[in-house]
Amino acid sequence: MANFENVVVETDLLILGGGMASCGAAVEAAYWAKQQGLKVTLVDKAAMDRSGAVAMGLSAINQYVGLKDGQNSVKDYVDYVRNDLMGVTREDLVADIARHVDSSVHLFEKWGLPIWKDEAGAYVHEGRWQLMINGESYKVVVAEAAKNALLQSGVGEIFERVFIVEPLMDGDRVAGAVGFSVRENKFYIFKAKAVFCAMGGAVHVFKPRSSGEGLGRAWYPPWNSGSSAYFTLRAGAEMTCQEVRFIPVRFKDAYGPVGAWFLLFKSRATNAMGGEYMVERKPELDNWAPYGKVKPIPANLRNYLGMLDVMEGKGPIFMRTEEAMQKLADAYKDDPKAYKAKRKELESEAWEDFLDMTISQAILWAASNVQPEERSSEIAAAEPYFIGSHSGASGAWVSGPEDLQSDESKGDYFWGYMGMSTVKGLFCAGDASGASSHKFSSGSHAEGRSVAKAAIKYIVENNTMPNVDMAACEAMKATILQPLDTYEQFSKTTVTPDVNPNYILPKMFMFRLQKIMDEYAAGVTAQFITNEAQLNRALELLALLKEDSEKLAAADHHDLMRCWENVQRMWQAEAHVRTMLFRQETRWPGYYFRADMPKMDQDNWLKFANCKCDPSSGEWEMIARPIYNIFK
Amino acid sequence: MPSFVNPEKCDGCKALDKTACQHICPNDLMVLEKEQMKAYNRDPSMCWECYNCVKICPTQAVEVRGYADFVPMGASVTPMRSTDSIMWTVTFRNGSIKRFKFPIRTTPEGEAVPEGGFATHTDLNGPALATEPESLGLPEVFTLKG
Ligand SMILES: Cc1cc2nc3c(=O)[nH]c(=O)nc-3n(C[C@H](O)[C@H](O)[C@H](O)COP(=O)(O)OP(=O)(O)OC[C@H]3O[C@@H](n4cnc5c(N)ncnc54)[C@H](O)[C@@H]3O)c2cc1C
Ligand code: SF4
Ligand code: SF4
């Protein structure tokens, strides 16, 4: 076996991931841990300053409720999320995030994030829930507070560039996690009383539209590979909404954001004939009532109307940037100086939107000589992603808070600690927790805070170190390092190491997974359509892929990480396919369409489709759970 | 090739124990070629063009060239990041140039105070998080239970 030194770390709370949810968790956990005399350890595969989905920056905070100014209520937010998710949402979880999210935003502002203000000093809204920011350093600022909280209080320690793979278990209780350094020959064994998992969502499970050099330019960042889903599934936790993928419609190819264009600049999108699908296809929305009739129209239905245009050969679809900018500037047309100033301001805002969060789009516009004030740009649906914190909903099935339950919901939604999965001591937040979408960056941070406080309470009330079986750890170590050994053993048996009958390299493994998912599980090539036979075929091919995963090979630390990232993606894929099969209807057209069950079935399927995989037998179990309407 | 390194400018971060670009890349792509002490992107097709290596390089040695499989040639987007603002130069294929400057933070680097100066409390059982209700700007945290 490759020679990796064991590093054993004992802690009270182990935080996995260093993204938005984990940074929230670190700040909150450090505060309570100091009072309780506990230790907190955070592990990130990258550098916290620039890790996770916010690594590049963002141009908006997408969840701010505005409670203090009475702009909206907690119930308003719950109503919005429930409708956007076609009725499938955990209202207790969404409400918990909504009641705490404003305080995360107020903290961001204190920490130094520039939030746009109007002349009266009020936040500038992009839409009802969104705030405009100068967010180039959003993650740097939020990570700085988290690091200061952990390190200055003396309760914490941080490990960067350690890639987490498997959970450690003590019977039905989580006991920690194992992983490896991507820099040195070190195998990490973290033993903990509670584990907080927030390692993001998943991309590259499906074939991206661009598969050459632009492969990495997916909308979702290539470094989040389904580590959260894998970790929680492997611990035996029940998962929810694994069928609820997210497909964003963005500027085509570079995936630049459209939110500011639609919401702030009030732009229209039109097809090749100049028709506006949101107007022309309005009657289609009746088929998806009651959700088709609410405002704003659910994201998947907006996607769907555009996709129908494309499928009928009416593409490309254009964002009418020139028209929108003209209209906004027209308000000032009688005052040439103010008109010029307004045009300039709009231009700067439009470019900042890209430069803060999707710089590639700025390159693409510059390389195509696009001036948005002069001509429209194409928009298109991206490939599917797993991002439970955004408009998807996939993640672990977790307990809600006790005080946000109805008499009805309490038995099914509450089991002791906010954010705890069905595995004792395993807490989840951000993309790792499910059925509570539309939390975005701010809500993930707030949820991280709320769940971390509950995790500390759990530790105080269950203050024993679980047992860790060192023999089991050694076995895991051998499995995790196997790709290095495989490469070492066989790479010299062919003249070049890239084609070898004894192993598969991580990139080809990823391509194999992507091809299966793209063609059979409603990817871009399949126009987001699937059916039972296709999904069963996907499962057959995934089973062969799973067998071959034991033959993954890695030349170095970096490739070893790539191997495990792709195993994680494969597990996310299997959970997704199984859950699409289980849900016998089409509920989210625009995300995926079951051609054999083309209608929504409110009578039988207004419920959660959950799944879990028994860690010892490998058997999957599908479970339906009820939806309770707490905020009537 | 998304991010790429200009060999004339890269000094390998003077052979310190880790280079800046290697330290920051969220996808672990930047590596140092030890013989020449020059950094490079080991897998351009896994690059998000997040520009973190570009922004952090002390010698401005890292640049980005748009993805060859869909971006026409000839444009560039170049940041200059200081402690409180960032200046962008966007050069179009046709040679025209636009410049933008945006603030990036309002506090001195390194000084974010975790509790943000809000009052804290000691009740581990209630729904109020450490800095709440003060950080919410409300008298109390929302709940359904009277
Ligand atoms: C393109 C894009 C645009 C967005 N725009 C907005 C917006 O405008 N406004 C807004 O509010 N929100 C936006 N969001 C949503 C927001 O980014 C997410 O909701 C938020 O980042 C989720 O937080 P998280 O902590 O769950 O995951 P992340 O922030 O992604 O953090 C995941 C963390 O886990 C670490 N990690 C992953 N795998 C491992 C492993 N195996 N071992 C150790 N560590 C690991 C990562 O390095 C990272 O630190 C956007 C998201 C994307 C992708
Ligand atoms: S940060 Fe710049 S100077 Fe340092 S190794 Fe990387 S490219 Fe070279
Ligand atoms: S642009 Fe981002 S993803 Fe690409 S090499 Fe640089 S830091 Fe890494």
C-alpha cells in the first residue's frame, strides 16, 4: 500500500467543508464552544478564502427577507419557496432559515462586504428578495470572520487541502471522518462527537454542453463533486428530493448570470421570430396549476416554456439587452447629460454583474465584440446540477426546529436537533441538507449558524467520544489509497500510461458517467426527457461503472482526489436515477420530463420522495414522506 | 488553456514552501514545475476561469485566455486587485478597451470581528443564535410557539 502516515485528530465538533454554510457554522460554533469548553475542527479540500461556489465572488445576495423593516414576513418567504418547488418543500426548514438570514446579511456588512445603498441609505434590491453587492471579495470576507472566530477564540483548528472521503461510524452514530492530504503522504482520521457536513453540491454528473477545453466552464464550479451526498449516503442517512436537480437558464456557453437583466433591468427574452415565450405560451401554465398560476412563475416552468420554443425549432432565444437598456435610459431622454450618465451607469452595472461572478462571460462578450446596449445575447438552459441551496432541493433529510412545527408535522419533521440527519450526530446544511431550497449564499450561512448551535447542544447533551475501530480505519485507508497502488502496479505495462487494460483513469471514468446520465437520465442531449425504460438502462450501466470504480488509477495526490470525486458523482447519479424512477409523475418540467408520465399527479405524488442505502448490504430503500402545510 | 503563466514574469514565488497560485486554486490546478521554477495549470479543461490565481499572483504572471472551444480569439480581461478595490481592463477583439473599478471591502483586511459588535447571550436552548436578536434588528426571533 502507498506509504501514507496516519494523522489522528480528536475534536468535539468536526466541520466538513469551508464554504458558506461551514463559515456560518464556524462563527456560531466557536462562540458556543468557547462557553462550553469544546473544540471545533474545520476541514476544507481547498483554501477557505476562495473555496466553494462563492470562490469567484457574487454580484447579489439572493436571500434577504427584510424582517426589520417589515418588507416581508417569514411566511412570505415560505410561500415563495413552496410555490417555486411545485409544492414540495419542508416549511419548517425554510422558515428557520428565513428567520435567521437577515442577521447573516447584517453580519456580512459589519465584516466589510459592500452592499449597495440608495440615497436614503436603504439596501438596493435586485428583486423582492435579492440585494445588490460589490461581491468580488464576498467569500474572502466571510471566510475571514470564520477563521478569526475559530483561531482567535482558541477553540478551533483548520485543515486546508484535506479531501474528505468516508464517514466513520460507531454503530448508528457518526464518529468522525477520514480523508487524505492532496499535498503530502498523510491519511487523516478525524474523531468527533458530532459532524457538520457542508461539502457543497455536484457538477459534472451530467455531460456539460461544452466538452473540450471549456469542460470546466459549467455554471456550477467543477470542484464540488457530490462529497456531501456521498458522505451522508455512506453514513446510511436518509436523503430527500434527490430527483430535484437544478437547470439554470443563463447566457449561452459562458453561463453569465441573467438575474440582474431580468429583475433589475427588466429585460425580455424572445425567440428567433421575435416571439416572447412567456407571453405566447402562457396557457401551458394552466396544466401545472396551482403552481403555474402564482407569481413569480416557478423557475422550472419558466425554463420549460423556453425549452418548448427550442424543441419546436424557434431558437435561439435572446436576452433583449439593447431594448432593456434603451428603455431604462429613455426615462432621462429630455436631459442629455443625465441620459449619458445613466447609460454609463447601466453599462458599468451590467459588466460588474459578470466581472464579480462569471468573468468568462465578460471574456466571451469582449471576444465577440458584444456591446449589450447595441445587440441581444443568446441565453440557453445549462446541464443539470445538484445544488439544494439554490433552486434545486437535493440533500439529506434533516430534523427541523421544535418551535416551527404544527401538531401534525412534529412527529415526522422533528427528532431532537435542528439540521440533524437520520444518523445520530450527523448534521447537514447548505447544499448538504434537502427540501429547503432558495437559501443561496446568505441562507446557507444562516442555516450553518442555526445547525451549528444545535450541534453544540447535541454535544453538550451527548458528551462522550464515540468508539472508532482502528482496524476499520485501516481497511478504509487501503480502499481509499488503492488507485495509487493500481497505477503503481500497472502503469509500466504499456508504453504510455494513458491507455491500459488494467485500469481506468478518473477523467475517462467521469466521461463514462456523464454519457450515461446525459443520454438516459434526461441530460442536454436527451432534451431533458426520460422514461422508465431509459432510467432502468441507466441503472444497468451505472452498476457496471460501479464495479469498474474499483479499477480507478491515480498517478499522484491530485489524481487520487479526482478518482474519489468521480466515485462521489457516481453515487449522486444513482440516487438521482432511483428517485426519478420512484416518483411516478412529471412535477418539474423544465428540470426533467418523464415522457411516460407526462402529467403532475397531485393526488398521489404531493409528497417527498426519499431514499437511503444500507451501508452494510448496499441495498437501496425508497421512502415516501408526507408534506405538511405549516404556514397556511 | 484558461489560466496560463507568462514564464518571463513567474519567479516561482521565490521558491517559498508553497506558491501563491497553488495555495489559492479551488480546484488544485496550479503546480510548480520544479526544474524551471515556473507554475502551470495542469488541467485547463477543469478550470472555471475564477481568476483567483490571476488575482493573487504577486508578479502578474498569470493570465486567462478564453476557452478555445467556444471563445473567439483576441480578447482579454485583466484585474488589478488592491486591498479595497479592483480595477478591470476589458480589451475587445476589435481592440476597444473598457475600464471598470469597483470596491471590494469596507473594512481593513484581516479585521472582521466574528460577532460584528452585536450583543450576545448565553441561552443554548432558545432559537436565538449568538448575536440574535440584536443582529436581526428585531426585539425577538420569530417563532410559532407563544
Ligand atoms: C454560479 C453560481 C452563482 C450563484 N449566485 C448566487 C448569487 O448571486 N447570490 C446568492 O446568494 N447565491 C448564489 N449562489 C448560491 C451559493 O453560492 C450557494 O448557495 C452556497 O455557496 C452554498 O453553500 P455551501 O456551504 O453549501 O457550499 P459551498 O459554498 O460550495 O462550499 C462547499 C465547501 O466544501 C468544500 N469541499 C467540497 N468537497 C470536499 C471534500 N471532499 N472534502 C473537504 N472539503 C470539501 C469546498 O472546498 C467548499 O469549501 C450561486 C451559486 C453558483 C454555483
Ligand atoms: S503565484 Fe505567480 S509568481 Fe508565484 S508561482 Fe504562481 S505564477 Fe509564479
Ligand atoms: S482560474 Fe481559478 S480554477 Fe482556473 S487555475 Fe486559476 S484559480 Fe484555478
